[in-house]
Amino acid sequence: MFFLLCAASVIFTGLSAADVLVAPEGGKVMFAPVMIPAGEPVMPFRAVIWKFELFNIITSLRDLNNTEPQYEGRITLFRSNGSLELRNLTLNDTGTYDITIITDATTLIEELTLEVYVPISNVTVTANNTEVLEFTSVRLSCSSSGSSLSFLWLNGSSEVTASDRVQLTDGGSSALMIHQVTRYDRGPFRCHVTNPVSNGTSDPVNLSVSFGPENVTVTPSKGFFLNGSNINLTCSAVSRPAAHFQWFLNGDKLLDTERVLSLVNVHMNQSGNYSCQAFNNRTMKNETSLPAVISVLKRISAASVNSTRTQVFVGDSVNLTCEAAGSVFTRRWFKDGSPLILSDGMMFHNDRRVLSFQSLTRDDRGEYTCTVANPISSDEAKFTMVVIFGPENIHIIGPREINVKQMLTLICAADSIPPARYTWFLNKTEIKNDAVVFTKAAVELSDSGSYTCKARNEISGSTTEAVHVLSVKQLSSCSAGCVIGIIFACCVFAGLIGGICFYCKKRGKYSASEYTDDTTGGEGQNNVAFVRRSEDLTYADVNFVQSEDGEVVKQVSENGVSDYAEVKVTDKTPEEPSASSTPDANVDVKDAVPQSDADGAKTDAGDLIALDIIDEPVDLDDVTIS
């Protein structure tokens, strides 16, 4: 020993930062080798000395190891690097360990700290009461074996932290105090315990928090049901433990205590307000639901609309009454398929059961519908309102003038409900009965006169009539103006023919071939054709006159046709002319034939004058027209 002290007279001390080693009780720890300073040559150790709190553990020389008795069998020295393994640790092994390494050149000294902990085990949570009423308090305690314990409380997977109503007590927070417990504090609660060498978690603890009942409701909350049907009412409540139920009808207790109230083959007397009372036998509280209004109804049937009068006239008052069997909730009225809009003199009575008319008008007629309904059924009835009026506004449709042999049609019309019956009169003589239309296939002149249509309402007995004046005219082949024009034209034409014949006789030339066409008024018509005696002569367009200045003026007929005449001229004999002998000419008016106008278009023909020349000369004064 003296040698060692002398050898250490020159000492280099190299101290590193103290390291803290932790280890569980009963375990082992390895004190790490001394770190040789970088760059220093590795030299054989002359001595390695380990101490605990200044007490020797082991001294190792090159050829000698000295171990203290209390460490025999618990330590192992690794002389190559100075490491020391310590086994079977106890809490008393906690402390400071020093290592001294002596080489030929230096002395190395290092200090290490060891902390030995008891491992955690047997972590448990206990509650002062697991059956808790809401808004009361509960205490949870956590216990565990081990040393240097730290506690963490979990509710489910969430950490429990301190708050106004949550307290962590007993130093290491091994106790959890919850004030004003809520239904959400039911857990599961766990205690998690840790120390530097181990950790542990308790089994879960659940709290049964009793609350309620609350939010008690009945479904359906209201409803309409057909008489004879089945009804199920369900009561629900928020409660722990589950609530017990009691049913009431209009405040009277029923025998039913189940959550579901079943009503079978219900009748109308079972309508009313159903309520449910929920009771919690832990909290000893109860709560009653709002009433569910249940209505049992009869199906609507046999709807009808009846009138207070069988026949109504304009100006009458009448009531329409809508009736129906069953539970009637609403009545709606329609007219001709559209919602009824009340007009003047119309009103409803007795919740729309009665529709009243103070003074009927013709516009009130139509189809009235009453729809009766309740929430589960409906029915309707129709009534046709016939308002009797008329006949009014009578008039006759037909011609005022008509020709003989034409067909006559007269129509009589009048506003009337029911439709009127019609009777026809001609000049106050009845000619037809019960007919709207009067017809006659071919009228005569005697059918002229005043036609009267008399309309009668068979129910009201009211009558009215209309008069229609008809004029029947005789057919005429030519108008008066036409006849005068023809006579005048024939006279002029006959004079012209006579002059031509006289002229030809004087010249001794009387041949049809010597005569050519003559035209009138630039019309381009072949107006005159001469033939020998006993031949007919046809003259076209004889409607012209000669004015005082000698100019030919065409005379146009009213109907735009040309007139024709047939003229026959005869004399006694060609050998015995005398002043007393009078040649005669017959003029016959014939039917019109078509003519062409100045544009070449066909027009209606006028009358035909054909001259049959018997002999010449002819005195125009002796020409007669027939």
C-alpha cells in the first residue's frame, strides 16, 4: 500500500461528467469502462480500484484482486477496460461509485451514481361507491407497489385533469375526487403508475351513474285513426336505470304499465289525451309526458246535397244542405269543377253545411259539389241547380226577301230554361207547332207576310214572340228598264233596216253578198247581217241611240248583257206596192245569248231580236214588235 501511495505521488486526475445509472431492485447494473482520453497511448493498468461511498468494493493489481466480503459473488471486474458489473441490487446500493485507474503514466479517476428502484406492481383502483347518483360526489383511490411512483388518471382513453369539480389529491395524485358527477363520468377509469424503471396500469373501474327520468315522450304525439283499427302508443324516457311506466287517459290511470300501450279494435269513446309517467327507482324521481291527442273517427259516407225547393225560378231564395255520415271535419263547395266564389246574395251557414241563395239569378245555375272530409276519409255529392227563366231575347233568323219556288228556312231562338216550345204563325194563322225551324221547300206569292214565332216556357208558363216580315217576289226575265231599252233599240234598228232596204231597191242591188258587217260603237261585234227575203236576221247589241249631234252612244243595260231581238218583216207582193199596203215586221224577243266585251271576254247575253225579212221595201212605221 505504501508503494501505491508513493507511486501516486505524481497524479494526473481526469474526471468526466457524472453519469446516473438506474436499475430495478434485484436486478444488475454495468458500470461502463473508463474512457481513455483521445490521443493517449493505451498502457497496461497497474491498478484498478472501485469504491462505494468511499468504501472499497474491489482493488485489483496486476497479480492480486481484493474483494470486500459484502460484494463477494455480486460483482465481476473486467480488468481489460475497468468495467464493473454489480448484481442482486438492493435499495442500499443506491449511491456514488468511484473508479480509480493507475497506469505507468497517469491516474484516472471517475465518479458514477447509481439509483435503485423497486419495480411497480399490483396497481389497483378502488371507489368509495360505484353506484352514484348524478350530481353527487365520488372518490377513486389508486394503490401500487414500487418506489418513486407517479400517477396518471384516465377516463376511457383521455387523461383526467384537475378542474373545479375534479381534484387530484394525496401528494402523488393517487386519489381522484369528482364533485357533481355527471352521466358522462361513468368511466371506465384507470390508474397508470410509473417510476424510472417500470410502469403499470390498473384494471378499469366503471361508475354506474343514475339519472332521470327526463325527456319523457309518447309517439305518435297525435293521430287520427279509423274506428275499429289497432293503435300502438310508445313511451320513451332518458333514464338510468331504465324507467318504469304508467299510462293515463285524460288524467285517469290505466292498468297498463308497459312501455308500449296497445289499443285493439278502438272505438270513438277511446279518443282522448294519452300520457305516460316514467319512474326511476334509483333516483326516486318521476316525470310525465305531454299528452298525445288520439282521435278515433268514423269513415265518411253517404254524402248528399239537398235543396229546400224542387223547382226554382229567377228571383227565388233557396238553401242547399250538405249532409254526410261519419266524422265530418271540413266541407268544401265547388261550382262546375272550380272552388265556389260567393257572389252577392250567397252565404254559408252552420260551418258551411248550408249554402244559401237570397235571390237566384240565371248565373246561379250549374253543378254544385260538396266535398266532405276528415283526416282519414272523404266523400262528395253533386247537385245540379236548374234555375227556370225565360223565354227571353227571342229573335228569328232568315231572309227578308225570297223568290217564288225557292226554299224558305226560318230559325227561331230564345233564352229559356227549360228550352221553350215554339209555335209558328203566318199572318196570325198557325202554320207549325213545336219546332225551332220552319221550312218550306218552294214558296209561293201567297207566302209573303208576317211570320210570328211564339216561344213558351212550359214550367213557368211565360211566353214571348218575335215577328219576321217576308216578301216573296215573282221571277222576271227582264227588268222594266231592260224592256224599254229593247223597244227603243228595235225601233231604231227597224228604221235602219228599212232605210237600207229602200236604198238597195233603188239601186237594183239586193243581194246578201253586197252587204258586209257593220259595227256599233267600236265594239268589234258583227251587229247586222242581211239575208234575202223570208230569211231571219239577227241583230246583236241593239242597245244604242243616236244623240242630237249624230254621235252614236251605247246604252248599257243594268245587268251588263246584250239584248237581241227577232224581227220578221213581210209585205204584200213585190209587184203591187201601194201607199195603202203596209208591210209588216214581227219582232220576237228571245233569250239572251253570250257576247264578247271589248276585251274579248264572254259576257251574259241579252235578248235576241231575229228579223225575218219577207219582202222589201219596208216602211219602218209599219214594223210591229211582238
